Amino acid sequence: MKQKFQDKDFYNNGFDLIRYWAAISVMLGHFAWKAQAFSNTPIKAMDTMVSVMHFFPGVVLLFAISGFLVTASLERSKSKKEYMLKRVVRLYPELWVCTIVNLIMLCSVVPNLLDKSIIVWLGTQVFGVANTPGCLANFATGSVNGSLWTIFTEIQLYIVICFLNDFLKKMNNVQWGIALTVSAAVNVGCDYAAKYFGGAIAKMIERAFVPYFIWFLLGCFIYHKRDVLIPILKKMTLPLLAVYTVLRLLNWNLPGYYAGIMVGILAPLIAIGGGGYCLPAIRIKCDLTYGIFLYHWVVLNVIVHYDLINLWDWGWCLLLLVTVTFALAWLSWRFVGRASGKLIKRILNKMN
């Protein structure tokens, strides 16, 4: 009889470690990108950093793991209302506080640039929409908080799965195969469309959940078929990792939006089946990953605005970015994130 995955082992995973890799790799990848763009002299180390950080793209891993864990959260919730409440309270309070911190920074650093468009920007931040007001188009990196598109995309995916999950869990293997194939084709199609049309259409594609849905859907698929797939993926971790590594080192890839479709399929399989359930089940009580996503671009803007990339050695800039980002992420977790968690429990207790 084939071994099946037991739900009692659901939490015996290494997802905390993978989430930290995802958050830190995005932060370091953004630093390397902007250091290359704004440095007056080439920094060879940045090419290496980009290659390492993009080997297992943090955003792909983030969406794939979210698909797995958020589906589990939805299934364990007593109602869709409870599920959405948990998601809203989990995401928005820390986002709103980050917006206030960002606004204070802007008022302190470039008060002369601000105009009425900042009010519209604040309105979009209430809902988590990534947006840069016109008055700040030429400030620092050119984006007020360039990492927020991932948060807004997550929000879209949370809503989509809320409506689709009842249908997804009833699908047979053939239907799942069709759904995943279509999602992969859409990802590739978005890549071609964004390059062909550019401009506003490319921006719309970037901000919509559609091109990233394949990664999230893979997570949903693995969760719904976990009793069979998790044991298989655990056994296949090393072979999949070997194939993935060889293909990446050979720079062989297929087209795909944000990441080639080969990466977009193999990386989630390795991360969820192998990384999640082969890595040590280490629980990191202090979860700074969300704060790292929220705050690192704010710090990066300050570094670029004051031209520290050219005034200091890049290593000191990186140390500043990591130190301040982690400090802000810890403050966010300590005083906002934990309070949000307690608020969710109180609300759910009253609802129940």
C-alpha cells in the first residue's frame, strides 16, 4: 500500500525557512538591481548577487507556498467570512503602518516634492494598491515602494481562491491537468503580450494576478492532492533539484512571465514537496518576512536618494539596508503583527 500524507504532519514543514529565503532574496535582488543602475562604476559583485538570488526566485516561492497554506487556511475556516477576516487583519494593519512610516520619511527627506497627488496615493495604500504619485516619479528609485505589487497580487489571489476553492477541490486529475496547463499557457502568453505591447498593457499585466496564477494554483493543487503528492514529491526532491540545477546552470529555460515557465513549475514542486517537508520543521516565532517585504524598498529609496551607493562602499550600503530593514520589520512584527494576531483571535472568539 502506498504511503499517504497524514494531516497530523501538516505543520512538520520547513516553510518558515523558505519564507525567509524568499523575503531576503527579494530584498537583496532589489539592492543589486538598483546598485547596478545608480552606481557610477560597475560593481561586479552585484551580478553574482543577482544570479544567486534569482536561482530560486523568491516571488515564485512566495506565491506557491501561499497557494498551499492559504488553501489550508480556507479549508480550516468555518466560513468564507472568517477566512477573509483573517487575511485582512493579517495583511492590512502592518501595511498601513508602513505607509505612515513611508510618508514620514518622504515629508522629512523631500517635503518640497510633495503635492496633492500624495493624497490619492494614500487612498490607494488603504487597499494595498501599488502606486507612485506623479510628484515622486523622479524621487530615488522612481517608485515609492516597488515591492508592494507582490502584496496587492497576494490580495487578489486570496479573493480568487475564496471563490474558486469549492470548485477546485471537486476536480479530478484530468481537470486539474487542464487547469494547470491553461494557467501555464496564460503565463507564457502574458510574457509575449507584455513584450509586444509594452506601455499601459504591460503595466496592467504586471499588476494583475493572472500571470502569477500558475504558481499559486500549483500550491492549491498540491494541497488538495497532498495525501498522494507530498510523499511522491519528498522522494523526488533530489532528482527534481538535480534537474533544476543543471538546467539553471546551463541557462536553459522556456519563455514565461517574470520567471521562465520551467522555473515557475519546478521551483514550486521542489519548495512545497521537498523544501517544505524535507527541511527541518523549524518554527521561527519571530516572523519578520512580511516586514522585510514592506520596508526594504523604503530604506533602499533613502540610500539611492542620498547617493550612498557612490559615496560609500557597496558593502556598507548593503549592511545599512539589511540592518535598518530588519529593525523596522521587527518593530512591525512586535507592535503591529502580534497585536493583529491577538485581534483576530478575539474577533473569532466573539463570532463563534
